[in-house]
Amino acid sequence: MPRPASTAPGPLIELVVPEGLEALARDELRSFGKEARLQANNPPGVIALSYSGDLRRLLALRTVTSASIVQRFAVPRPKALLGDAHFRAITALINKVVRLHSPGAFRTLYLSAAGADSAVLSRLKHDLAQTLKLELGPDDGDLLLRLRRSANDASWELLVRLAPRPLATRAWRVCNLEGALNGPMAHAMALLSAPTAHDVVLNIACGSGTLLIERLLLGPARRAIGCDTSATARGCAQANVAAAGVAERCELTGWDARKLPLPAASMSVILADLPFGHLVGSHAENLTLYPGLLAEATRVARSDARFVLISHELRLIDRLLAEQNTWRIVQRLRVDVGGLKPQIVVLQK
């Protein structure tokens, strides 16, 4: 007779999520069922949960920036962590994470904490590096540890990141462009397009291909096109789509998104990471670029098309949408991108 599944709560996990995408991240966690028990009252951009499943499953989360396992130590000061019992507990926790990956995945260690250069914490990270046979990283490390005082009591919490790099750092990104959309943000936009296998997708101003790749990794599309007038961007996108294994499922073109060689009413999904006017472009350029992009997107969109865009030019977008009666706003998400607060806007024709 099979044993019943354990209902004991698992270790505490802390997920860092781009602010504004918390609801989408919680939706992604629902597929874990009872193995993931979400905690209440999290600060913006954080989801805490007890998790009783295989930790490797957490490494596949797409809307999450990073994931860490958390262990509380009932000690008044970090110096007590140097004691034999606590030190062994720390190394056991770290080895639990190290075993999730192939040998050699972790080479450097970095400890982030208030007073990280104090004598006590310097000794702690030195002893850990020596015991684990790792080098100390100068400002980051494959093995990232964070030590902080617990918000609820006088204890301390150690967080060990579950992967050598943040989950937002996609393995397929072999070429990067300044101002490129990050993986979780692009994945969220692809989700918000309500993808189906029948989609005919146009990614205008596709840049390094992030949106196109995240859409195709979600599932097939009848046709997927990325256009960008920059040869540098297209070359970068070509390298990334090849690394992601989707090169044969998409087309990259040098089309001007204001003059598309496409029939009217031919696209069912349009995706766009529009220039913010900071790292890419300028506000003055956007005043003429945005109206042209919106007009051409309207022309090539089918009668039931969905248009998902992200922009920091919120007033300009609102003005342009108020001047037309073709697109209906379905959803807005205010998100945090490196301190900027753009919006993801979902439009339905």
C-alpha cells in the first residue's frame, strides 16, 4: 500500500520578483500545488513560501528574478554562527544547494550583509570559503549568501541563492544590448498576450530578441516575426534565438515598424518594448516615433488582435490612446525596471 504524501511544511524559500509581477508569479506557483504554501504580508517584489517539493523545480521559474533558501538561527549576534553546531548547519544548507547543480558550477563565494567587512563576518566568509573549497568573490559570487536580522524576533536569517546566477539571467542570452528587457518581464508580456498555437506574432523593434524568444519558449505560433532597423540589434537577436533553439521558428527582418510590408489585418499578436527615451532614444524622437508605430500596428492588426507593450512614456501613450477608438485597454501593470517605473499595457482591438 503506498504511503500518503507528506504534509509537513518544507524549508522557507524567498523569491525576488520584479515589482508589479507578483500576481503573475503567484499564478506560476499554483502549478506546484500543495508543495508550495505561500506566506502572507510580503513586501513588494518578494514572495515567501514553505516548499516541500524538489528544489530543482524552482530553478525553472520564469517570472522570478532569483530564488533563495532561508534558514533562521536563534542567535543574538552573528558571532555565534562561528560555533561548531551553527557552522555545520550553514555548510549543510549550502551543500544542499550545491548538489542541485553539476560539479564545478560554484567557484566563488560572496556574503552580503550589513558589516560584511567586520572581523566576525570576514572570518565567517573566509572559513566557509576554505571549508567549501571556493574563492572569495570581490563583489559577487556564484554562491551568493545574504545574512540579515529577522524582522520578527532577535534571530538571524541566512539566505542561500539556489543557482550560480539569478534566474532572470537566461542561458540563451549570449548577446546583450544596453536597455534590453529582462527575461521575467518579457515572459510576463508573452503570458499577457494570451498565447495560442494559432498566433501570428509581430515583435516590433525586437532589439536583442528577448520578447520573441520568451513568446516562442511558451509555445508554438503559426508565424513569429521580429523587426528592427538596427543591423547590430538583429545580429544580437540572431545569436540569441539560435542559442534558445528557436531560430527556425521565427523570422528576423530589418523592417521599419512605421512602414511594414505586411497586408492589413494580418497579425493576431503584437509585442513591443518601446524606447523609454533614456538609454534608448529620446523623448523628442518618441513624439514622432510612437504615433507612427501605433498607426502601423493598428493597420496590420486583425480585428481581434492583442497588443502588449511596455513603455516609460506614459503620458504620450495615454494621449495617443485617447485620440483613437480602435484599441481598448484590457490591463495595466506598473513595473520596476532598474529604478524606472514603466507600464506594461495590454490592448485589445
